[in-house]
Amino acid sequence: MSPQYELITTTGKETIMKVLALLSLAFVAIFVQPAAAQNAWKPGSVVQIIVPAGAGGSIDMVARQIQKLAMQEGLVESVIVVNRPGGAMAVALNDLDRQAGSGDYLMSMTNSLINNNITGSLNDRTYEKYTPLSILFDEYIGLIVHKDSPFKSARDLVAHMKEHPDDLNIAVASALGNHVHVGAAMPLMQAGVDVTRLNFVPYKSSAESITHLLGKNVDVVAASTPNFLTALQNDQLRILVVGAPTRLEGVLNFIPTWKEEGVDVVTTSIQGFIGPAGMTPEQIRFWGDVLANLTASDEWKDFVALRGWNPNFAGPDKAPEVLAAETRKSRAILNKLGLAKN
């Protein structure tokens, strides 16, 4: 074989090897990379948000706002909100229990999930049994009286309650031991009132509580900030105090805080979402990212600000810490009230 022929043959072999190498890279680019992309989890065509309350309340409004934004931004194909009130959240949790391992179901969550376990209304259905996905915001509890009430400020009310703790009826919604009850009792206890002797009266909703206040059937209503907007529309009512760390913004900025009234306490409760037990890391990551993006939008911020809520997002990595802190806080006051069973 001539040296010239040998050179050509060697060059041809090198060319073939280069071509094969390029084909291998192309194979990886065409098949391997899309396969990896296909492993990025997404929910099915219909996502369901379970709300452990009837339609129209604040927890329902929040779920429907998330539904609207998620579809509006094209982050999911379709979202439906299903109301499952009853059984101290047990009815809704029963639905969630049937979806273990699924990423297509979320459930709205409030402090009631914590408090109902402490009071024994739920039987060992703690947040640890599920998948905490987010904390969306803090809400604050305050006190409302009739305009004919002798109490012009929270200081006046506290002074009276110290002397006559069993003299007044305080309306809460919708159950003893819930976040509204805790949010009313905590600052009063901090102020030196014997909260074990106070008369807390449960009503089905804050709207019903306010109706009874207007009729002077109760003396004080404890309620969260969205209900303050209802109170503002009626000149027969006076909002005494709110448990925020600083004054609220907008139309509610005239309301003194407990701190301004001499009681160093903040009465927060939370709203967020949990998922079923057994969700995969990919499913958890998806919802953590989606909820973080939605709550960063201007539309969400306006929605929260209008209702006097404090945006305080925590994703799946931080939500369990927040829930643990809320559990410690609720247990302390519920023990004092004699309502802690678990």
C-alpha cells in the first residue's frame, strides 16, 4: 500500500469517527434533554382547592383569588374550588385523605387546623400528617362595640373587665377555641383580665355576630380585619382596637393597636395551603414556586392590602416552622382558657 493511499484511508477513518461522535451528541440533544424536561412535574388538567368552610367567607375568597390568578397566568389549565364545611374541618380533611400522593389537590388552611387539634375537635389530624405548602399572610383580630357603648377605647374596656370580667358578652365566630377567640383572649389576658371568667358567645359567622351587636344582644364583637370593612359601612359601630404590630394602612389606619393601648401583644392568625400526605419533592416544589409567584403579583398585593392582611409568604421549606410557632402560641392561651384537651 502506498503511503499516499494509507494517508487517505487514515483520514477517512478519522472523519468517520468524528461523524459518529457528532451523531452521538445529536442523539443526546434530541432524546436525553427532552426526556429530562418531561420529568418536570405538572398537575393534571383539573386542580381542586378544598375549602373547609362555606362560600363567601374570607377563606373562600382567598381560594377563589388564587384560582383566578393561577388560571389568568396560565400556570395551570383549570382550577375548581370545592366548599366542604363541617366537622371542625374533618369533612374537608376526609377529602384530602383520599388523595394521598396526589399533587392535584390543595386545601385551604387556617389556625383552626391547629386549634381544633388542641381542643380535641379533630382527632389527631395535625398539620404534620399532611404536606404544608405555604403560608400566604397574617391576619389580625380586633374588637368592635356599639356606638352607644360606654367604652370609647380598649383601655376603657380592659379597665371594666378587670373589675367585672363576667359582666359582658363577647361574640366570636364560629367556635370557641378558634383563632378569633384566641385573638380576643390573648391581649386581654396580657392586660391582666381573668379570661377564664369572660363570657364568650359563639356565632356561626362574624356577620351574624355583628348583627347581634347592632341589636345590642352582645356587648363586644371579636373579628378579623375583613369584617372591619363591614363595620365601617355602619355608623352604629365603633372599632376599638386591632392586634396588628403597627397601624393598618388605607381606610383602617385610624384604628389603634393593642400596643398603643398599653398591651404589648400582636394577635395574628394565618392562612395558607396544605396538600395531601405523600406528595413528591417535585410536586411540592411546583406548588411552592406557583404560590410564591402568585403572591408576588400586584393584583394579589392589592387584594391582601384591601382586607387589612399582612403579606408574609412562607414556602414549603419555612411553612412547618411557622405552624410550629402558631401551635405553641395557641396551646398556651387555650390551656389558660381550659379548652386544651390534646
